[in-house]
Amino acid sequence: MALALAALTIWLLAAITVGIPAALAREAVSGRPVSTRLPPPRPPGLPATSPSPTPTPPAPQPPAAPASVSPPEKEEAAGTCLSALAGVAGNQVRAAPPSATLATEGCTVVEPVIVEAFAVRRPDGAGAIRLLPPPTVSCEMARALSVWFDTALVPLARGALAKELTALRVGGGHECRRRNGQSQTPMSEHATGRALDIFAFELGEERQGGEKQQGGLAVSVEKPDGLDQTRFLDAVRQSACGAFMTALGPGSDAAHANHLHVDIQQRRASSSRFCQ
């Protein structure tokens, strides 16, 4: 009885399982051994095969090198400012010779240049405005002056006095000193070559041999002659307040009673100006 129940159980399991032939169940019930199919024997002529070698794990690779980073662009080479100014036809700007005063502590001038003249545009073609005597200033200051001469001074002189501006009488430039020549004040912008003092404007015919030719005109910052010159100087001063960080002239203090001081001193805000 137990044998019959076992046989029946085997038969039912075989019938339920998918993929097992029904013949297996019958052979199991009958008790006969189940035949097992073996692969055909290997032909004797074939060479013996060696077992497949165990694959060798790949050698660990060194960590990948970080992607090469392009070197930062080189800073503008020294002389770029001077090269740009000297490349304008009519500009007479040259590098200042080495000097101990240009590198004194607190009085270092970055790329000092000597300015003899700046090129300007006139109705009849290109022209130039001379600086007398030629000052030593930083190249950055020279660049600011060149733009101011061409875009402001030339049209103001033509409009107010009906003459062409030909030269400026200047002073200051690089001077290793403190503000207003005092011993306790902060260092002046003149100490770094970032300032210029203007004493007079020459218009009309240029001077030759130190003598003014007929038709020439000199406008003194300290003592303008007449309303037209006063208006011209007022307009120049207002334009300087926009072109430079500092503009000081007669009436601001005793130290600037006879000239117009302009400089490019850096301030907290780029829009900030000191104009008196």
C-alpha cells in the first residue's frame, strides 16, 4: 500500500512539472531504471585537448592622469601699453630711461614713459599737441591723457576760441613727494607718475624758438584773459572731471591756485570722482 502511494505521488509530480516527458513518470511507476542518453564517444584520431586556461585577470591600470590644463594666458607683456601708443602715427612717446627715483619705495612708476606729443584729429587731417616740457608719467596715465586730448581738448578749443590747440605747458609728472609738498600728508599721485599739472594752453600758431608767432594764443590757467578764455577753462575742467579720477584747480586750495591737477588715483568705486 505504501509503495502504491509513493508511485502515485511521483506520477503526479511528473505530470505537473513542465518539460519532463510523461515517459519518465511511467518508467518511475514501473520501477524500471530511467535510461540516460550520453554523448557519442570521442573519435580516436582527434588530438587530446587541454583544459581551457584560467583567464588571467587584467593587471591594474594606473590611475588616469588628470586632463591637461592649458596654462593660464600670460599677462600682457611689459611694453604693450607703450607699443600701442607708439604705434599711433603722430604720437611721440618713448620709454623713460632707468632711474633710481622711479623705483624708490613709495614712488615706483609702472612702465614710465616720456611724452613729447600726442596725435589728435583735426578738420583738415591729423595733427599733434605737444607737452612742454615733456613729462615723465606712467604709461597708463599717458593713455588717459591721449584720449582726453583728442576727444575733449581739441573740440573745446575749437568751439570756445575758434583755434586749434597746439601745446600744453605742464609740470609735475613724476615727482617723488607727498601731497601738496607737505611732510605729513599721504604720498602724491605724482610719486607714481599717475598725475599731471597743466599751467597753460597754447592755441593757434605754434611757438618757434620760444617766441609766439602772430595769431597764437596762450591761455593761463591762473589768469584767463576775458570771458571766452574763462569759459574755455571751465569746460576743460568739467571734462577733466569725467576723464580722470581727480581734477583740482584754482579755487580748490592754495596748492592748486595756478594750475589744473589731474590724476587717475584708484578709488573705492570706479564711478567716484574728486572734482574741485
